[in-house]
Amino acid sequence: MMNPLRRFFPLRSLRSRLALFLTIATVVPVLWLGYISYRWIYIVQTEKIQRDWMDKAYRERDELERKLDELGRVSQLLDVEGGIGREVVRFIGSADPYERSMLYRDINDSIANVNFSNPNLGLMFFYDPDLAEPVLFPNRKGGAALDLRSLTPFYRQKLFTYYGPYPSFSPESEAEGPVFSLLRKLTYGQGKSLYAYVETKTTGLESLFDAGAAGRSDYPVYHVLTAPDGNVAYSNLKEAAQAGEPYAVSSRQYKTFRADSGHGWTIYQLIPVSAYDREMNKWLLQFVLLASLSILFGIALAWVIWRMVYRPIRIMNREITRFRYNQSPTGVSATGLLEFNQMLANFQSMSRRIAELIADVEDKEKRRGELEVEKILVQINPHFLHNTLNTIQWLARMQGQANIAKLVSIFTRVLHYNLGKKTIIVTVREEAEAVRDYIELQNIRYDHSFNVSLDIGPDCLDVPIPRFLLQPLVENALYHGFDEDESGEIAVTIRREARHLLVEVVDNGKGIPRERLEELLETDDDKLRRSGLGIGLRYVRKMLAVYYGSAAELYIESEPGGGTRIVIRLPDAVRGAEGLDSSVDRR
């Protein structure tokens, strides 16, 4: 298995492999992460730039659509049906000077209101080609030289004709830039026509119509506006077709972003490819430079790491080699690194500890025989007690001492239950019988001064529980719950709740003070052992912890003069109890 690896991987020393792996670990991540970063950043940058320019084209389209729609709404106010145009028709057809004077005033007031409520409007008037003075009620100076034949329609929509962009007919609006206009035909009477002319300023579209901005910017942007028929309506790019000609721009020279209108016209944004790629090429150059510096720095750092790791390893190897032949303690050599110094110190400590452990093993081997003898004595003692008690019971019966015989019989059963069971897991029925024997034994001792009752549900009798769980609680109640000359009552209740057993031991004794109760609930075994009534309770808590863990609960309620209530809530099954019994058959 090793020969093929050595053949294909000839570097066998740690020094050579460490140098190779550190170099690979430095160069490969830089190249890989650099490539990934470049690809992702390129994609993100490209998408961001395209999205930004498309958003800008869409904003310009939406702004132009809003202005053109505004022209349509204003023309509704000039209509002959319910608008200002109705008053204009009356003015044209009236021969009464007074009526014409009143109508002239009202029409001018209405025009002024429309102009005031729409500040982006430019020149606005009515036009009747059949009159000697066709321009009627202009809101600004100009319009007298209006020649519809000189205007190229932008697009038509029913009776609406939109024009633009072009310089305003009003000298007052020429300095405000190009305008778009609407010429709406208003029909009245029998075949008579009247036109409403409305201009709108291009405020908010300065970048679209600023012809010099593209040449001044470091990031030049050109604009082309085409009509629905595909002909150019406006362009600030020399290479593009002139107004009225079909749009044609090379995609190799310019990056194009377009926004189409629902009316058929289109706005184009054109950016020279060289300028568009300039930022990305600049970033690529910076990336190559930083990647090269990172690789050089990584190689230098790998060499430093190699020196820091390999030198302490050589020192450690020398110390271990010396220890093979000489186990005497020596001073720790300095490696220059705290971690390796600690490793050498731990090695010296380990060698001393090994010698101590060897001595401990020898001592334990000597004591093993003594422990075996003690174990036999412990197993013999219960046999001696049982045999002695049986002899006392037999003599009592022979001499007619029935009370003594009964007392010894009960004590023998209690002793047998506590010392002679083969398994530590019993049923509630067995535990209850043992508690009854213990209670009867105590009643004989105290002349039946205590009334102890057991109330156990029938469905609880065959439930398995750890042995010797109830007696310590009853014993604590007997010995510590009452004064010596006081009689009392103790109630033991066992009920089943779903998959749990609820065990309660309640007495009407003198109770437990709060500070004493806190000592009983302490988890510190030393504190619990020092408490008089904590010995049995400590045993019960340990049994619950061993056989149930956190699934069992034990809590105590008590007040001075108000008795004590101990409650245990535990599952109705003992898991893994077969392998936890540490008792022996002592009979």
C-alpha cells in the first residue's frame, strides 16, 4: 500500500512536504478566489451598470411620456365642447363689440389659469387658418409666424398630432431649450375647424437634449430619439442619421440602451464601447496587481511558518530520543514558541506521572488480596445475622414469648428485604409490603403511637421501582417529624398519572424550618450528610438520579407547625435497570 504512494509522491520528509503544502495552500486559494471574485464582480458590475443605464433610459422615457400626456390633458381644457374653445367659437362668430370684449377678457383669464396651473407649458394659443390673423389668444408673444408645413410630426393619435423636439415659436421660450407640441383639431359648426396649439418645456430632460454634455464628460453618453416610423426625430450623435432619416448606429462602436414607448417612439442611450469598458479594465489591472502581491506575500508567509514549525519539531524529536535511553528528569529546552515549550513540559510531567502510576499499580496489586478477604467477610456477615435471628426466634417460641418471636420474624423479613434481594428493581407491591413490615416493627417499638396509612392505587402495584425508596422517607417522618412524646399520623399515597407515578409522604408533625429545608434541597452531599434527616433523603435522590436521571422530580413542602409533604414524580418504567444492580445475594 505504501510503495505506490511513495512512487507517485516521492517527498517523504516533513520539511519538503510542509514546504510544498504551504506553497500550494497559499497560491491556489489566491488564484481560485481571485478568479471567482473576478467572475462574480465582473458579472455584478456589468449587470449593475446595465441596470443603471436602463433605469436612466426608462426614467427619461417616462418623463417624456408624462409631458406628452400633459399636453393631451391641457388640450381637453381647450376643447369646443365644454372647454375654452367653446368661448373662442362664440368670439369668432360674434359681431357684437361688447360681447366680443367680454369674451376676450374671459378667454384670456381662462388661458392664464391654465398656464398658471401647468408651469411646464410654453406657448399656447388657438389657430384658425381662415382668419386674417390666425393666431388667437396666445399666452406668450410669438406664434404669428407659425407654419405647420415646417414641422415634422413626431407621431399622431386620432385628432392629436405631436411635434418635436424643436425650438419654441415664442422668443421668450427659446432660451429654455427645445419643446414638444400638440396640435389638436377642433371641429365645430358645419365643417368648420379650429386648432389648439400647446407647447411643453423639456424641463427634467436636460441630459437628453444637452448636445455638449456628451463631449465634455469623461463617460460620454449620446441620445437618439426615434419616431414610431423608425426615423430619427432628434440626435446629438454625429454618426447617427439626421432627423427624418432611418436610425442606424453600429453596435460594435457603441453600447446601446433603449426604452420603448407605448406610442411607438423610442429613446436610445449610446455609450462608446471604449469608455464603457474603461472602468472594468481599470479594475482588472488593479486586481492582477493585488493578486500578484498577495501570492508573493503568501509565499513569504509560508516560508516563515515552515521555519516556525519545523525547528521546534526537531528539538522535540531530540528530547524524545534522549528519553528512550535516559528517563532521568532534565530541564525543558527552549523552542522559541510557547505552545511547543508547554508540550515539552507536559512530556516531562507525563514521564514522572508514569513512574508514579507504576508504583500505584504495584501497591494496588498488594492490596487486592486484602480486598478479596474483606469482600468475603461482608458476604458472611448477613448470613451470621440471619442465622442468629432465626435462633432467637426459635428460642422465643420454645419459651412461649410470642411477642418476641413476632418482633424477630418481622425484623428478619425487613433485614432479608434490605440485604438479601438479588435485584434492586422491585414492584410497588413488594416495596409496600416491606414498608408495612417496617411500620409494624416501629409500632411495636413505640407502642403503636403512630398511625401510618398506605393508599396505593391498584394499577400501581406491578409497576417496577428501585428497592428501598419508600422506607427512608417514612423513617425520616417517624424520627424527625415528631417529638419523642408526640404521636402523629403519616400518610403514604401512590397514584398513577398517565405514564408516571406520583408518590406522596405526608405527616402532621412539627415541620421543617425554611433554612433547614434549604439545606435538604442542597446538591452538595457533604452539607446533606451533616443534616440529620438528610442521610436517607440523600440515598433516595441518588437512586432517582441513577435510574431516572432528569425524568424524576423530588420536592419538599413544609412549614413549622404545619407538617411536611414530600412528593416524588417518576416514570412508570425503569430503563436499563438490569445492568445497574450492584447488590449481591447475601443469604
